Amino acid sequence: MSEKVYRRGPFPVKFRCLEVLRVTPVTPHVVRITLGGEDLAGFQSEGADDHVKVLFPEPGKRRPVIPTMGPHGPVLAPGEKKPDSRDYTPRRFDAVAGELDLDFVLHGSGPASTWAAQAKPGDMLGVGGPRGSLFVSNDFDWYLLAGDETAIPAIARRLEELPAGARAIVFIEVANASEEQRFETRADVKLTWLHRDGAEAGTTNLLDAAIRALEFPPGDYFAWVSGESLAMRPIRDHLLNERGTKKSWVRVTGYWKRGFSDHIHDSHN
């Protein structure tokens, strides 16, 4: 296929019941949960910004309710309550080791934060998907990657996948310097951390201002930006209308929405 950016899928969705193998603090507010178990067999995640549906157990229970897939979507057994769910990007998948890493941002209450803050080996979690993957060629002249904490797993995967000689300009917004992370990459990366320094997540224009102030290098580029839904809109408008970025080479996604706990991804592209 000659396109530089295209979507693969949809893939058949299977819901898996996975076991927590390890819990590793990454920063003061990010924890990495490593999942495994026989149910992980056959799992695939080919795209850096794939997302899976994560199903949480009811408080006080070890196992989540795991639906089966019917012709019209997930089906629950009679009497079963629909589990709380959220979308997450697989941070790492190792088929040989049989391990899947998911990074959770700890931000107070809510089913995901509450579960992740208390998670321990032996706990169980449901995982469904990915339903599809975005293929992005490794031969763009450069890459613009930007987002807040929720975008870090996808940005980190993209940086790990880029070959030597690739060029990436990266802006990541976090609460403060203690939330910065280290990434492995062979690419030539210029990474700028943007600190909210007390401002609430989703209330700043740090990413928008950084992208507007950037002197774009010459050549073909792929732009991937993700974060709070309303904060993404001016960035999308800037890239498409003011920079004239080719629409099929832009992905601007609202991963979450301030004030809404169960927000479905908005794809502004």
C-alpha cells in the first residue's frame, strides 16, 4: 500500500480477563500495571496509538464482569451489571514474555484511578480490543508529537518505533517536573516538557502555544496530538487552516473531556 498513513481493521474484538503481574510506579502520579495470563494469547497491538477497552471489577470484587461478543456488540449474562470501563493505550506488549503494560494516571477518584492506586499482583482486569490500528510510515521528513499525560504511552511507543535518522519534535504537558519520563529512541528527538505548575489539567493552552510558536522544519511531516477534548480544537484548526497540514497526515484526538468521567475519544481529523 502506498499511503503513508492508513488504518488497519476493524479487527474481531475479544474480551480478555488478565491478571496483574507487577505494579511499578513511574512518576508520583503514574503507575504501570503489567498484565498477563493465558487469556493474553493472541493479543495484538500494532499501532503506537492503539486503544483497548479496560473493564474494572466492582469494588470489593477481584474479577471484572467479562462480556461475550455477539453480532451487535458486547453481551452480558442475565443479571450481570455492565462494568465500569475506560480506554487506554497499551504502553508495551511482549508476546514472548506474555506481558501487557498499561500506564494509569492517578488523579483522585474514579474507577480507573481508584483501582490502579490499590492494584496488586493477583488482581484481575478485563481488556477488549484493539479494534483497529493506525499505520504511520517511518519515512516522513519529521514528526510532530504532542499531548498531555494521557498521550504519553502513544508518544513513547512512536518514539521507540522510529528508526535511526528519523526526526521528531515533541511537546508534552505534565503537572510539574516530577512527572517527566524518560524514553528510549533511536530517532533524533527534540523533547520539550511543558509544566502546568498548579493549573488544573485541561485548563491551559500550553500545547497550543508551543505548536504555534514552533518554526516548522521543511519537508513532509505527520502531526499527532492528543489531550483534553476542548483544548485540542484550536490545535487542529491551527494545523489544518493556518499551517496547511495535509489532512490525512494529521491526527488530533480528544482522549478525555474535563468534567466528564467516561468520555469516548473524539478524533478531530
